[in-house]
Amino acid sequence: MSCGAPSGRRRWFRGVVTDPEPAYPDPTRRALITIATLLAVMMTTLDGTIAVIALPHIASNLSGSQEQIAWVLTSYLIGSAISTPPSGWLADRYGRRRVMASSVAVFTLASIGCGMSGNLTMLVVFRFIQGAAGASLVPLSQVVLLNINPPERQGPAIAMFGIGTLVGPAIGPTLGGWLTDSVSWRAIFLINAPIGLAAFLGLVLFLKDKPLANVRGFDFKGFVAVSLALAAFQLMLDRGQMQDWFASPEIRIEATAAALFAWLAIVHMLTTPEPFIKLAIFRDRNFLLGSLIGTVIGVFLVGVVPIVTTMMQQLLGYPVMLTGILSAPRALGNILTVFVVGRMVSRIDTRLVLLFGLGLLLASLYLLSTMSLDTGDETLAMVAFLQGCGSGFVFLPLTLVVFSTLPADFRNEGSVLFALTRNLGAAAGISAIEALTIRDAAKVQSRLVEHLRPDNPLLGLRMPDLDLSLTRSVATTLGEITRQATMVAYVDSYRMLLGLALVMLPLCLLLRSSAGGRAAAGAGLPAVHVE
């Protein structure tokens, strides 16, 4: 029997008909739904990073080259990029419970398939299925947590969601390294089996909702155009550095395909009455600016993490476990701040909280921009902690501001687009930072090597024991020059990100002001009929 939304007249929200305020589950059921959704979110976000550290072991075990093993990551990202856009329509048409439970089930089975794979082809196929199945879980979980909580509890609800989305990627390298060293690389996938089972049972047993009435038909042409554009763009980003970017015919073809299908998608959406992506959603200023800010933040928040990890392992010589330990403060900062922010947004203008979070991220980037080869462990741990705290202060207020003025009928699609833009920003950021760092290192090394000649008097003063006639002496010196050049390139990249973060500060002030209580109350929650 459905207790549903309370009876009453339907209300208009900026020209969109929405249902009356929903009835909310009791506290026990709400807690069980929250646990199930967070397990699903953490399982999905964790798998995006946990496999990175195990790639050398997978390559050795399955006899794959560096280019072949890269498809373990690329296939996951392509599957996620293709399947993210239709998640909103599927939730409208079939209900969030069915979509999320099915996604968890397929993701879990694909994880078992990854762990049991006997060759690289099977692993890549199952990783693609993983990415496709898990694409809907993060955006729809966010909507579920907003819907099952009354307005005054939405701040803490998003804080819990922030833990799932931020802590998962943060602990991925540490957990992946420990499982790979202690058990096997297969364990990083098989560990999803009990987590996925618990999440599936929780969603099926406790989450109740109904599909929206009068859902528009599925725009297959728009879906194909958007999916092909995203897939080509993701391929270009993932394989660009390996293929020397636009010097490679493959990258030129992928870039052309991405631009062509993106143009076709835009033209189609502007000329069809029921487009795959409703462009009217971008008329909301908070959503448009929030998505733009989220995209850029994805560049310097998510994009900097793998760069710092690579720097610690390859340049500073840290082992896997020490790298994981020094990255752990990032997860600690996330956990400490999201609960504090959940209370702050109900009393303080969310824009001020967002600016404070950006300030913490600026501080972490400033520390990175002053690093050298002699930087100590304490500085690296402090950088990770500031990044964790900053992301906690940024994630919650930005989410609340984006959805505070969005009509209920756009809630599913809005959550999907918001997640998609943030993910694309992160993917583009990782590729761009990696490419710029490698190319900058080559330029700096070339300039330094110019001074390594016998007629340079400064060389004799600074390095009196250097004998350029000895191969070993020259090799040692060139190795040190490479380290110095690479460090300079990293610092240049961090300074570029620092400048990019500064650009975001004035954009935050253009958002509509909203204290957390008003933001939540005005959020126009979609109807959730609790049975």
C-alpha cells in the first residue's frame, strides 16, 4: 500500500508542474537506504582508481604490453562515458530502484568476471561492462539521498554522499596496493562481490519509488550522437600521450569523430521537439555556472591526484605502501570536513563555504608549486590533507547550490549531467596535465643539457669531480639532470593549476545566494512515493 505524497494541489515551479512534497521514510529505513546507496557509490568510485596500481602485476600475469594493459583503464572509462547520459531517462522511465539495483547486480557480476579473467581480452570486456553498469549509480544515489531526507537533513545527507564519492578514489591506490601485495591483483575485483550483494539487497528491500508519469520517448538518434562523441573524446584523452597526440593518425581520427558527433548532437537537440538532453536545463543559472565550476574543479582536484602519486613513486622514489600512507590524509580530510560542512550550510551562505573550500585547495596547490626534490614527507601529507578538506568544503555547497533552483522534473537528468561534466573535466585534466608535464620536462632537460660541456667554467666550479670522458660519470649526471627537469615540469604544472583555481573564485560569486536551509527547501524535490 502506498502512503505516497500527501494529498493536495500540484504546484508550478517556473512553469514546470511538480508534485506536492513527498512523504519520507522512517529513520531506520532511511538509514538502511543510505547504507545501501553509499556502498554502491563507494564500490563504483573505488574501482575507478584501485586498478591503477595493479597494472604492472596484471600485465605480467596476463602477458600484456604497456599499450595493451592501458585498455584495462580505457575500457572502463569509455563504458562509463557512453552509459552516463541515458541514466536520467532510464530512472524516469523505470524508476530509480530498478535502474540502481540492476546496475549494482551487473557491476558485481562484471567484477567477478574481471577477477576470474584468464586473458587480457576477457578482462577488458568485463571492465567495459563494469564502467557501463556503474555509470548511473553515482548521480542517481545523490538524488535518492536528497529525496529520502527532509529539507533540514539534506546537508548531512549530501555530506554522507560526499564521503562515498571522495573517499573511494582516495583510498583506491592504498587498498589496491595492499591487496595486490598481500593477496593477488584479482582480489581488487573480487572484493566487490560481498559489497555489491549487500548494496543490491538493501536497494531491493528498502528503496521504494515509482517511475514518473508521461515520460518522453527515448531519443535514439540523440543518444547515438552523444555516446559516439563521448567515446571518441575519451579515447583521444586516454591514448593521446601514448600516441604522441596529433602527430598520430589515430588521435586525429578520434578528435575529428568527437567534434563531428558533438556537432550533430547539438544540431539534433536544437531541432527535435523531444531531445535526448533537454537544453532547457541550462537556462537555470545556478546549474549552468555550477556545472562549469564543477568541470574546472574536476581538472585541478581530481586531475592532480594521479600526478602527485606518480611524482612520489617515480621521482621521489617512494614505495607503493608509503605512497598510499602519505595519500591517506586526503581521505581523513574528506571525512572530517563533510560532517562539519553539513551543519555549516544550514547557517551560512553556501557561496562563502564554497570560497573557503577553494581557498584550502589554493593553499595545497601553492605548497605543490614550491616543492623540490628535497621536500619532506610532512609537506606531502599536509598537501593531501588540505586537498581532502578543500574538496569536502567544495563538494557539498556546490551540489546544494546547483540543485537549489532546479525544477523537480529535471532532477534525474540534472544529476547525470552534473556528474558527466565533472568526470569529463577530470579526464581532460589528467590527460592535459600529464602531456604538459612530459613536454615541459623535455624542454627543461634540453636547456640544462646545453650547459653540460667542457668549456663551461661554472661546471668545473660546481662539479669539480665530473669527468665528461667517462661514460658512467656522464650517465649519472644526465640522470640527475632528468630528475631536476622533471621536478621543474611538475612545479610548472602545479603553478598552472593554481592560476586555474584562482579563475574560479569570481565565478562562485555569480551563483545565486542560498543558505542551506533555504536551498534545501527550495530545491523542488522530485516526488518519491514510499510504499
